Amino acid sequence: MYNLIKKFLFRYPPESIHHSVMRGLKTVYSLPLGKTVLNACCGVKTKGLERELFGLKFSNPVGLAAGFDKDAKYIDELACLGFGFVEIGTVTPLAQPGNEQPRLFRLPEDQALINRMGFNNEGAAAAAKRLQRKKSNIIVGGNIGKNKVTPNEEAVSDYEKCFHALYEVVDYFVVNVSSPNTPNLRALQEKEPLKQLLHHLQVLNAQKPRQKPILLKIAPDLTTEQLDDIIEIVTETKLAGIVATNTTISRAGLKTPDAEIKDIGAGGLSGLPVKRKATEVIRYIHTHSQGRIPIIAVGGIFTAADAQEKLDAGASLVQVYTGFIYEGPAIVKKICAGLRPQ
């Protein structure tokens, strides 16, 4: 059924149809039996998939990656689709429009997307206000970043503002320094600036009544030397874990014609082309940290086999994004049905 619907949806520009579909989901949820119908069609009933990580109890290990519900507008509706957790953002201190449109592109031959959204969001305060009104008890992560106009030398201040704004309304934080769509952001993955940023956030965290788990989201394009630095920094700053991985700037091995890729231009590539590299990064971190660093896996997860591959490589939880778009609203139910219980 979804394959037929997808052919219709894919006739429209990706960003505009995304907003239309999500508004439609909200409308269905608001109907008298809407929530019941959504739960019946997409809710997860598979037993034995509960996870406890970072002191949080996840109903199942399949979450929604950051970037899909940037402004926390659809948390309750997404909870009805079976997700074990939802990550909002990337959120910045001030609202910003992001990059010029078009900025989101489908690559159907590769089951992939290219985006250069540029952290478009309504700001941390707006997201916090919406999360205060959520009714479901689904776990919510806050993915935080810096505003485009903020120079890297002042980036720590932006992350601090987001941390304070979202502290009361999210269950964990993800520090995003790995998006390729904000100028110079990836430079913050270098050893010294990253150590300074994470140490500062952990100091702030320690001053709160109870600490929230803070994780780091990394790119799939890091060298083994850089991954070694990441492991060292995460261990030294006592971070709760790593989200691996973000989108890639590589275009290697795509089936989509080179001319079309050239016309699209810059942006982060997600979906099946990232699957192998993301798994390699996860396995490397898990092995070289001797399993001491919890990992949330994201990158090319479309099926239960894809998710199980990530879990076998050392991840504790997985997230979907591009797979959600290509596989449809029942993706979590299908993945959970095919996972091995703990």
C-alpha cells in the first residue's frame, strides 16, 4: 500500500510534501478514534525489546533521528507510530531560516537523500514551549547546535544556551558538531575545541539538580586517528555516549547519474549509501573503547536486518530517518518484529 502512496508523494518537492504529510498525521491524530487507529496500524507490540540506557528506559530500541521533527511539533503523533524515542532538532538558540530552497533532494535509485537544510528551526525557546505541552511519555532527545552567524570561537555559548533552554523538557542531549551544512561547524570536531565544548557542557550538567545524558553526534567521514581522538575525549569528559553517524559528504558509489548529483550540489548524503560506513564506524568505536561507550546507530537503516547489523556491531539503540521516508509509517513495527529480543 505504501509503495503506491509513495509514488504519489514523490511527485512533489520533498520539503513541501514533508510538511503536508505531517500536518495530515496531526489531523488524523486529532480525530476521535485517530490515536487508536494509528496505534493499531503502527504501534509496536513485540515483547522483549525494552532497553535501559543512560538511566532511561526505552520501550524499544528504534528511534527517530534528528532532522525530521526539528521543532518538536509532532511528538505525540510520532509516539503513535511505535518509536521508542524521538530526537528533535537540530535546535539553535535563535530561530533561523536555514539555507536557501531547494535544499532537500531524493535519490530514489540509491534510496537516499541529500540535504543542505542548514539548521532551519524556530529556536530553542519555541521547542521547549511545545515539549512542555506533550502528552505522551515517549523519550525525547534534544539535538543542539550553533547559529550560522555565531563564529566558532563563540560556539560554546550557543550550545550552553540550548542546554539551559531544553534541560527541563528533554531526556537526553546530543551535541551536533558534524553537520556539513553549517559553515565551519565540522571544525568543532577537532580535538581541542571539541574537548573544550564537551567539558563545558558537563560542568553545566553537574550543576543541575540531576544530570542529563549528553551524547556526541559524529560524522562518518572521520579518519581512524580522529575516531581515536573522539574515543579519548568522550572517555575523558565522561560523556554518556555517541550517535554514529551523521550524513556524509562523499558521493562515492552512487547509482544516480553524475550529472544529476552535480546539479544538486553540496549537502549531506543519507540513506543506504551510508549504511556500510556507519556500521564500520560503530564497530570501530565499540571495539576500541572495549564496549565502554554506548552508541546510538543511524545510517542506512531500512529493515530489521539493517537494524540488527548495527546492534551486532556494538550499538545499543538505532535511529531511522531516510528509511522512514522510503519505507513508510509502519517501519518501526516491521523492524521491531524482526529484531532478536534481548
